[in-house]
Amino acid sequence: MHRPLRLAVNGATGRMGRVLLDLLRDDGRFEVVAAVTAPGMPQLGERAYHDRAAPCLRADWPSEALDVVIDFSGPAGLASALEHCRAHGIALVSGTTGIDAALGGRLSEAAAHIPLMHASNFSLGVAVLTRLLRQAAAALPDWDLEIVEAHHGRKLDAPSGTALSLGEAAAAARGTGLEHVGVTGGREGARRPGSIGFAVVRGGDIVGEHSALLIGTGERVELGHRATDRTIFARGAIEAAHWLCSQPSGAYGLDALLAQRLA
């Protein structure tokens, strides 16, 4: 019988960190060795969850060997996790967004030495949607494409990172770059044929909805995904962590995990 994978959660006091710890507590594939949070957090020293065997929240990295780190922190937290993983040959799964070009370059460099997955969305359903959209966009290169996304009213960025990733995937499938045609009704004038646009909805407590509308003359194709529970992102990150530990060094996306399942 294989031993559990030794794992650390970085950003353990954040919303995603807490969800991850709750799910990992009952997942026999993993042993949570460390729960890392930012220095100065009032929860430091407390148990990561209500269990005597649970690790205490800490601001530094453990001396114990790790197999994988799951990171949902911030740019500074990701930089710390990346340095630790790169130095010790540890796989890294990160959903941290808002990183600059310099940190993005460090991620690319580290992928030559460790297995690494960095994504804006860890929903397996969104990964399937992205895969289907690439196929549809390539098969219908002259059709207009509108990506419509909806989130809760507190979300600051628009379009969402996931919407932009969908647009980038579709543009790449058509052999071109992503072009923003309009956001939240801001488009003026006639639409350019075959263009990619975005529409944004914000309100209430919407977890996340993404639709891709490929619109031709007299017909259209609609692809969509609706999230009703934020735990899907944590579940996807956990599945990614389990899969990534068996991969060689490199930069991976959820699509690589799906491809292996479909092989």
C-alpha cells in the first residue's frame, strides 16, 4: 500500500485554504504536514482544524519532507512557496492570481525543475468547457464568439480570469491572439466578423457562470458551465495535486489531467 502524499497548504487561513483543509482532513490519499499563512495572522499557532493531530498554523515552511504544496495565497505567498518548492524539488499547485510578469517568469523557470500547475480556475468542469470550446472555435473559425460571465457583486476584476482564459484558448485554436471587442455593453459600432467579445454580469451571490456563444448566420452553438458550490475549485486543486505528484518536471494545466483520463 502506498503511503499518503505529504502535503502543505499555503494560504491556509483564506477562504480557499479553509475549504482545502476541510476536504483534506478526510482524504486518505494525503497527509497534511503544514498549514502555512502570512506572518502576523492572529490564528498562528492554532490547529488547522479541530483535531489534535492537525498541524498548527505557521508562517514558515516545515523542515519535514513534502511531496506537494497547494497554494491559494497572494503573489508574495506564491513567491515564498515557489522558492521552497524549487529548492527542495516539491510539486506545486497554485491558484493564486494577480501575479506580475516577473513572478510569471519565475514560474516558467521553475517548471524546468519541478512539476508545476498554475491556473486561474481549478474546476474540472471548466477544464472540459475549455477543451470543447477550443474544438468548436477551430471548427467554426468565422463565427462570432461572445463569452458571457456572471459572478457575485463583490468581485473586482472584469472580465473574470476564467473568461479571459476561455477567450485565449479560443483565439489560439484559431491561430490568432485574443481581441477584446466589448465588455459590459461598452462596444460601439458594427462587430468585426469572427471576433471575440466579452459580456459581464455582477450581482448577488453568484458563484460563477461562464457561457461561450458561437454565433453564425441562422444558427448558434452554446457551451456553458455553472458553479453552485465554491468547493469545486478546492476539489479540482486536490485532484491536480494527486495527479501532479506522479508527473516529471514541467508546466501543466488541467487539460493534461483530462487528456490522461481520456487516453
